[in-house]
Amino acid sequence: MDGRRRGLCACALLWGAAAGGVVACGEDHRGPVQARPAAVAPVNSADEVPGGGAGGGAAAEPNGGLQTGGGAVPTGGDQAILPGEQHAPPKAQHPQYATKHLVPEVWSVAKGEVALTIDDGPSPYTHRILDVLERYDVPVTFFFVGNRVSQWRSAVLRAQRDGDVIGNHSESHPLLTDLSAAEQAAQIETAKGQLEAVIGRPVTLFRPPYGAYNDDTEQVMAKDHLTLVLWNRDPRDWEAKAPAQVVDAVVKGNPSGGVFDLHENALTLAALPDIIAGLKKQGLRFVVLGDGTGRGTPAGNSTGPSGGGGWPPGNRTSAPGNQAGHA
């Protein structure tokens, strides 16, 4: 797959503790919490996209279905959210910060570059998203939820084949900081095993749901040699009312150097062509958070893609942004 298979890569490697620690990508890391999150529910149907079969070719739905990438998908309001998903980030019940910083951390790329990351798949939207990425020859980094992998295996395989990088987003998308160390290990390692069984190579990137993690999370990641991936740009696509809102949130302002936290839903799918066009118009280079071979080890630092990265942890080279998000 041409340019996407070549695996353009860069990411910032961050290491070492600052006072207070780093956790939920710009939230008040020590704030109180109020409610537990709903876990991401498995999708009941296997490899069916809204409007038809996997990967394109379906007829458009009547009544306002959005024709994108060969098939119709629902648009607007709650239709953009799959069963069991939340519209807003949960409030944690415990302080959300780590103090040990045992693993490499990634949340930005070099100036002039941009990394699109897409969470919460595989889903009915994954094949359609891949259609768009193929059409525009752009690579992304996916963070997949383990309990969806068996139902959407073909989408995971296709993303791997197309040269996109695949990361771990936990087994069922809970708020990890509300779990015991053993429960966190099960969430991370079960999903890791499921993904590796499908793609046949190590998965070494991990993004905690909602960007929330603590020392127990870091201990598990260190044992499994995982790199922690956060973000510094949050378009808040999970609360958008129209595709144009998502487009504007990405392309306006200062996207250069951004790791964008997007999600698999109808509005983001609809927005993706204009997002890509808008970023290309600004002359930005699309990169993935890894080396394009599925190893997921950082290939650069905040000054460019030529630096070191990955294991063992190196030196922290930049700081996180201040956008909190759904992830």
C-alpha cells in the first residue's frame, strides 16, 4: 500500500517525573471524581458495517444515511455513538496521577508533522475509515479495544495490512484508576494478547481509556514493555453535533506537532476527508506513532524523527498539552 505502507513515523519521547506526575492529558490530575464510566460494549454483529458489508460496496441508506467510502452510515446525535459508549469523559473516583514514570511516554510529534490517532475500534466504522485512509494515502495509529477484536477481526487485519500502527486501548474501556492492580493487568494484557494473536506481531503502544492512569498502570506497562501514548490535541469529536465541528477543531488553530485524539464514530468518519485535505493544505506531514512495522516503538523526539526512542526509556523532551478528552 504505497506511501502508507512506508510507515512515516515520528513521536516525542517523554521521560522523568515532574512534580505532581502526569496523567490525564491536561485534566486536573488531582481533582475529585464523581461517576464510574460505562465500559465499551462489544458490537453484536460480526464484520457488518452500517449500510452493508465490510469494506465498501453497500447501497446508501434512505432517510439521510451518509454515503462515505462505499456505504451509508448513520449521522448525528446518538446515532454516532455505539452501544455502551459515553459522550463525555467520566469523573474518576480516585486521584489520577502517576509518580514513578517507569515507561516511555508519547504525546506530541515534531513541528511540521501531525499524527492522527483513532480510538475505540474496531467497530462498524473501521472499514469505512480505512477506505478514506486508502483514498488519501494517509497512515494513522489505531487504539483498539480488546473485547471487539474477535467480532471485527477483518478490520484489524486490514489496518495491519495497510500499514497503520495498532495500539492497545484495554479490554473493555474501563476507568483504570478505579481498578486494582490485578484488574488493570488483566485489562491491559488480555487486550494485548488478543491483538497480537490476530496481527502476529507485538503490540507495544498503550493508551489508557480517558487518558487516566496511575502507578499500578505504569507497573503493568513496564512489565510488558509498553509505551504510554497520550495526546496534545483534543477535537472532542465525541460531543460534536456535525462533521464541520470536528474538521474545524482539527485544522484550525495550530495543528503542527499535534497528536490528535479521534474516535470511531459517524461524525468523525464524515469529517475525515476534509480533515486530511485541510492538514495537507497546510503542508503538514502525516506520521504514525511507531516505526510502521507494528513494533510501535517511538522513532523520534520533539525535535524530529531522527532521534532515539522506545525501550529503555530515555529523557523527557516535551510537555503535554492541556486538552482533556474522552479517549
